[in-house]
Amino acid sequence: MSFTATVLTLYPDAFPGPLGVSLLETARRNGLWALETVDIRSFSRHKHASVDDTPAGGGPGMVLRPDVAAAAIDSVDRGSRPLIHLTPRGRPLSQTLVRDWAAGPGVVVFCGRFEGLDQRVIEARGMEEVSVGDAVLAGGEGPAMVLIEACVRLIPGVLGKIESTEDESFEGDLLEYPHYTRPRSWDGRDIPEVLLSGDHGRIARWRKDKAEEITRQRRPDLWARYQRRQGEEP
């Protein structure tokens, strides 16, 4: 069975978007994964297809109604797939999570809108809250595409070589080292000499040193975790 991503959204026309180009679309046409959308609004019983209402307790904005959201969720045959609610308050999306999901039958992703989704639905349906970053967006469609792409590219056969996914940012808690290609000199800047040496041992050491340096400078949280994995004190 191929990996299946089911997206519950108020804007199904937003999909496939970036998921429908390049290697991802080729893999989808070849049956390596499938994409489904569910229009949340179609489950509204309101004469104007309303899906939201004012927040209990007052305050600005609107909240997605629990009856509409639950009806949309219950229409999906989830099987063993995780039900993910994309929200800024969720736990951070990580390569570890993505690898686990990519190895399974797929994901069901609920795209939030407005001020949020009624908490009762989140609890009653056992939704897993996930955030793609410390920023607030207008809705969950963009984050859904990020999450799905991160999963799909790890499916065997999607990328040309499995090595493409083994030596990149977040693997082993390090950010990726810098990359260079021809021309050898550009805009007064040269490719580091070590990369032209042909000495694979030196190149591997240089790349590891650079990955450690960049991680230490830019992501102290990852650096501390990396040091713990190496049996060192941060």
C-alpha cells in the first residue's frame, strides 16, 4: 500500500500546489504516494455553509465549530494513520517525526483556520498538534504541504539515491555543511581547496567540522543534543 496523505481543508483548490511538481508529482503518478483532500465546508449544515462561530468567553476572531470539524474528520478512513492538527502551539515538526510517518501508511492532516479549532474536537479525536515553526500563518495549508513534502521525499524511490536523504540537515542532530559546484572561481570567491583535493578522508573531516561549526553557531539546541549524543557535556 502506498503512502496516502489526506488533507482536511477549507480550501481544497490549494492542493496539490508545490506537491504537484518535479519528483513529487512523478512519484505520485507512479503510485508511490497518493494525495486526497476533504472539503471541511461541505460538512456544514448552516444555510450559508458557515463553519465557525464566536469564541466562548469573548475575544476577537472566530473559532472552527466542533460539529463541522468532527464530521469532516469522521468521514475519513484513517486506519492507523496519525491525525495531525497543524497549529503554532503544537510540538515542532522534526526529521524524527517525519521519518516515522514516512515509514507508515500515511498521514491525515487537519488545516486550521481563524483563531483555532474547538479544543473538544482535538481531545475527542486524539489529534496530534504539530507546528512547522515559530510563526503564525493565515491557515494550515502551507504547513500541510511542508509536512507532506518532508514525508514523501523519504519514501523509497521518490529521490534518485537514498544517500540524498542520509547526509543532510538534522541527520545526527547537525545542520548540513556548505555546498559548492563549478565554476571553480566565481565573483572573486573560490571553492575551498580541500574539496578539490581528491582526498576523501580530508573532505569528510572538513564537512563534519563545518557542520559542527554551523550547528554550534545557529542552533544551540541541536548542538547541545548532538554533544549529549557524543557523550559530552554541552
